[in-house]
Amino acid sequence: MTEFPYKPRKNQLRMLEDLKKSIVERRHFVAEAPTGFGKTVVVLSALKSVGAEKIIYLTRTLSQQRTVIKESRVLGLKAIAVQGRVHYCPIARKSEELRKGDSEELSKLCTTLKKNNDCEYSTEFRGEIFNAYPEEFYDELTSEGVCPYMAMKSMLSSANIAVAPYTFYLNPFIRRKFMEWLSHPKPIIVVDEAHNFPEVARDSLTVEISRRSVLSAEKEAVELGDPMLCEEYHASDFLEIIAEMLDEFSEERALQPYEFESMATQRLKVSLEKYRDMLRRGIEIGEELRSEKARKRKLPRSFLYRVSVNLLYMSEERENTIKIASGGRNPKITMYPLDISPLTVDLRATVSVHISGTLYPLDYYRDVISLPESTFMKIYPSPFPRENLLVLYAEDVTSKYEFRNKETYRRMAEYIEKIISLGKNVAIFFPSYKFMGEVLKYVDDEIIVEGSEDSNILLSRFIRYGGVIAGVLGGRFSEGIDLPGKLLEIVIIAGLPYPQPTVYRKALMNYFDNILGKGWEYVFEVPAIRKTVQAIGRLIRSEKDRGVAVILDKRAFRLGNYYKNFKRCSNPQKIIEEVRRFFNDFS
């Protein structure tokens, strides 16, 4: 029996033994287990048991990072909280301007300051600080005149666990350096809250050119004396033509391969290679400006550099991508990836562990990030009594786009008002802010609404006084709050969050249809189900929690296999009766 630091909850040891076996067999591991299961300590215990030398533990939020550090302390593992320069560079943290920099810009600033011996946090650190929370790590080192970022880098080779944001793996520039610092050829990679991982990877591969960014680059070029990009064109002339081309896009549409580049070369009367040479010259000019700013301790940002880099990237052949033009006040072209495997394929070279409270269907996740068929996949049931959660859905209302009208808004408001009248603490989650606003026009009750003030202030008010809180599915309240016991007793899902059928999502659907035969399911249904399940998960966080979820959407029948206590209701009164009966049974 593997040593476990706590009294195990139901199914924890089963997951632990499954994971050990998977690692020994060199199989990837994908698992869903609900919030409150204790996934982090299970994973760390299994990895310690099999003698894992080096672990990259990827998280999305600071709170998740703190959880890994806390459990590492309990298990006696040496963990380091990895953060980028925006958090660990004292010079960047003290400057409002520098805090706006991205990883590449702050890296350039750091390199320049060190090269010129212009960093006051250059004291060499020879010690070790493991299992410190990020703020503890930062405060202790800066008090000694040491740069926390450089100290972190030097200690990574000695740590068992590098607890890092997704970016450290998904950004190719950062990952290459990160792997060098670890000094280990094949670390085990753990992805926490893995349901977010594919979307973050997709965002990492997305590139955009907007009219606003081009005009900023043009203004910058003029301030630099309007340098020549070639013998015929000043930078401002070139950028003005690009801006005019963007202005011609009104409706959202997919562009043909090289369509934008053909338009540009025809307007400029140059070849494609000369067009690219002009962009390379724009990059050189922008890089000179960035270097000058870095020497002056300013944020090394250049709009000309960024626009030129993105246009050059878009002009080169990219497999499994799509370029989409859109109009509006700030017309733009966005290059989206259809395939994210260029960022995730390296996972195949090692053993990886992927855990979340909402990963169903598991084969979707495996397929999207290109894990092999041999991947071990399993859903572990909640350790809490299943009868503590009741899920109801209304069969006479829906948020489907063709039914979004005053009648639907009023009907949903009627359900909401009747549920609020029960006097319980309620959270209402909507598919979008716009839909929330339309429905709440017809609700007279006092409601704390996400986005009206700082989220932390609103949440504190709800915790102190109770009542009703409203937000969007996938937002701060639906995924980032912990309200145990009677702090939250009812969750209302006011419409399932099916994504809008944009040009990009239709292209992605066709892509998945062609390679997997599951386009609509993977692009539209899975995201809606996951956001819904995540929001309902706010209700049951411990053995003592009890709650009711009410889904105001007839399409919710698709969740029937997900919950034990799952009932269809034909009208508001029927739902009220079921809710009252549920709470009376536990009183």
C-alpha cells in the first residue's frame, strides 16, 4: 500500500494505484475527478511513490500553484513556484509601464540591463528555498538584493517539482529555455485543470493584425523619421496601404491562402519576396528601437516590430490554419490554428498526467492534444454522497439563438424570480453578458452582478450578506469561487453556453469532422457541457454540502448520464416543488 499523508477519501487510492501503474508502463494518464476529490495530493503521492526525479506541474492560476506547493510540503518534495519576470523581476514589478510587458519584452530588458551592469538585484544567490509560495519566495530574495527570477532559474535543476504556468510549456520561446534550466531530458509533465489546456494552446498559436495596431506602428514610424523599408516605400506609406486594405473588410469571412498577401503585393507592385523583405526591414528598425528603450529602462516595445513580425508570420505557409477577416470599428485579420499538436506533440516523448473536474468526454481531450490511443483514461466518481446534489432542467425554455426574444427572456425571469423567492443563496450563470442583461431586465429582485464592480468586492459582499449573485458561464464566479455549506445552495444555469457559430468555429468543426468525424460534438457540445458542469460544481465541495442545480434549457437532457439525481420539469411550479422537497428531506 502506498503511503498517503491523509485519511483517504473514497476512490483516492484507486486513482493513486492506477496512476502508478500508468507511469510504470510509460502510458499517458487522463482522468476526471470532481472538485474536492483531492487530485493534487493523489498525483504527487503517486509520483513520489514511483521515484519520479523531475516533475513539471502546469497550472493556470496562482491559487492552483499554491495548492501544489502546500501538498509538496506535506509530502517532503522539493518544489519551486515558477513565475515569469512580470511577477519575479523586482524592477518590472515596481514600474507600472514595465508590468504591461510580455515575456519576450521583459526578457530583452533583463538581458540589456545585465549586459550593461545596470541591475541592482545582481547579488549572486547560492542557497536553496523550496516549497515557498510565490510571494514568500519574492520577499525573501529581494530583501537580500537577489533577483527572484534568476534565483528560481538556478534552483530548478535541484528541485523535484517545477510548478509553472501553462505558458512555460506552451510558448516555444519560453519552453526551450525552461527545459534547459531543468537539466533533465524527460521530466514527467502534469497538467492541472486540464480542460483549459487546449484553449490556452489555441490562443498561443493565434496571431492578429488590426487596423489600430497598424496605425500605432505608422505613428511610431513617423516619430522615428519615417525610415525606408525599400527604395520605393517609407514605412508610413507601406503601413497606410495595409490599413486601407483592412478597412475594406466589413463582414466576417475566411480568406483564401495568400489572399491578403496577393492584395498587398498588387497594391505595392512588388513581388511576394520583396514584400517579406520589407517586413524584415520593419523588424530590424523596430528591434533597434526596442534596444534603445531597454537601455533607458523603458518597456522595449515597438508597434512596428510587432506588426512586421505578425505580417511576416502570416505570409509564410502554415498547415492547418485559417485566416479570417472581420470588420467593425477595428477591422482585423486573425490567423487561427485548427491543429494545436505543434505545441503538444512533445508530450508524447515523456509521460504526462492530465487531471480536471470536467474532462468528459475523455477521448475528446486525448484527440485534441494528440495523445496516443494507448493513453489510460478514467472518470473517478465523487467521494461525496451523490444524493446531495439534485439537477433539474426546464423543458419549456432555451437560450438557443433563434429563440432569443422577449418571450424567452420573460420566461427565464419568471423561473429565476420563483427560485429566488425560496430564500436560499443563489448563483445564476448565463451564456453571455448580453444574454444576462436581457433576462435581468425582467427580474425585480436585488442581484449582485458580475462586472458591475471589482469581482473580489462583489464576492465578499455575497459571502457576508448572502442573496443572489449573477455571472457568465466560464467567468470569474462560475469557475473561481469556493462557497461551502449554505453560502451557496442553488445554482441556476440560465441557458446552455453553446458557442456562437462563427466562421472560425465552423472551419474548426469541418476540420474535426474530416480527421475524427466528431466536428459538432467537439466544437460546440463539449465546451457547453464543460462550462455547465464546472458551474454546477460550485455547489458540492465537501461531504456536508447539499445543493440544487436548475438548468433553464430543454437541451440539457444531454447531461442525463452525468448526474444521478437528474429530473425534467415542465414548468416553474414543478421546479419549485422539487427544490422544496429536496431541502425538506435534509432538514
